[in-house]
Amino acid sequence: TRAIDAPQPELRAVLIGAQLVGMAMMRYVVRVEAMVAAEVDDLVAALAPTVQRYLDGDLTPADRPA
């Protein structure tokens, strides 16, 4: 959390954790076939933009001014 140089670092860290834990649950626990079959590089490419937004992007809902 201390390494996140953006507003609401605690929220950002929790959102990142939720994203990654959700992916891990779907791939390794629930074993959803599409997640199990996906290449790691493809999962990284799909998830990285969301994780990056959580790190340094705008978290304001689209219907609320920043």
C-alpha cells in the first residue's frame, strides 16, 4: 500500500487483491475451463490494464465528476 502513489491507496490495493484472487479462484479452485486452458501471457494481457488502472488510474465512477 505504501508503494501506491495515488489517492486511496488502501482501496486500490484491495481492488488489485480482489482481481487477482478472483482470477486464481476461477483458474485453480473452481477450474473454469476457459481460465484453465488460457495461456499465462493471455491472462496477463487481459488483466494487466485493470490492475494498472487500479494502481494509478481514476477510480471515480463514470457518472460522478472527478
